[in-house]
Amino acid sequence: MALETDILQGSLDLLVLKRLSTGPMHGWGIAQDIQSLSGDTFKVGQGSLYPALYRLEQQRLIDSDWGTTENNRRAKFYRLTPLGRKQLDIETSRWDKMAAAIARILRPARETSR
């Protein structure tokens, strides 16, 4: 498994929603933030990111408008909707539960007490 390019299935939407919770961003900015904040572990390609953005827009979790980047380029800026903020809370809670369960399996109490 190449961590540099693979993101756990289903987690890209969560990461995109989380990045947009700080304010509107264009697609390239979202991808760069995810890569940077993950310590270059996750590299989100256009072939994954833009279908995710489209899907989230169709689900009304994000909305978009055209604008101009800091480099004076035209780009679509995405923002979280109230429904998206609610979904972010739900997905974050699910992720926390799943991560805790995986940790319990990987490091059972009897192993950690040795």
C-alpha cells in the first residue's frame, strides 16, 4: 500500500469537509492543504478530488462559486453548507469510533501490559 497516494476509502470526503470548515477554498488549495497537513503522506490527485467535490455538491454538503485565486487565476471556490457542517460532525464521530476500535484490535490490553 502506497500511503503517499492512497487515502482510506471513504475518508477523502471527510478530509474535504474538514478543510472547508475553515472557510472557502479552491480545489487545488484543498489538495495542497491535505498533503501539507498530512506531512506529505496523502497526495490527492485531480482524478480523486474533483469527483469527490462533485459528489459532495450533489449531496448539498458543499456549495461553490467562481472566483479569482491569489495568483489571479479563475477557479471554483467551495464552501461548507449547514448540512455539510452537520455531516462533518457525524462523520468525525464515526471516524473517532472506528479509529478507537482499530487501536483496540491492534493493541489489545494484554499486549500493552507486557
